Amino acid sequence: MTTLTYVIMAIQVLCAIALVAVITIQSGKNAGLSGAIAGGSDTFLGKGKSKTLDATLASATKWIAGAFVLLTFVLNLL
């Protein structure tokens, strides 16, 4: 194996760890329903901050997953 293969494998491992972390941090899609039924007290500003964080994490998930797939294809070709 060449040095390039080892470098790409290391980047792929870091990408996999980042992907697991970003997915774990995201809130579930059904989290809002339980708060509405139980009478959770979310303020307007708190909801907006949560939505932007969730949107950012969703975007990061897409980019990291795309990089992971690309690195997998590159490693397959090497």
C-alpha cells in the first residue's frame, strides 16, 4: 500500500467518526410532538435557534456523507 492510500484511509476514518458524531447530536424528528402534547415551554427564540442548529447539522451530515462515499470510491480505485 502506498502512502496516499494510508492518508486517504485516515481521512475516511476521521470522516466516519465525524459522521457518527453529527448524526448523534441531531434531535429526532418527533421531538417536537412530545413537547406539544406534554406542554413543553419553548420560547419563540429557542425554537428558531433549534431550527437553525438542526438545519446546520443536516447540511453537515449531507456533506460529510458525500465525502465519505467519495473517499470510499477513491480507495476502491487505488
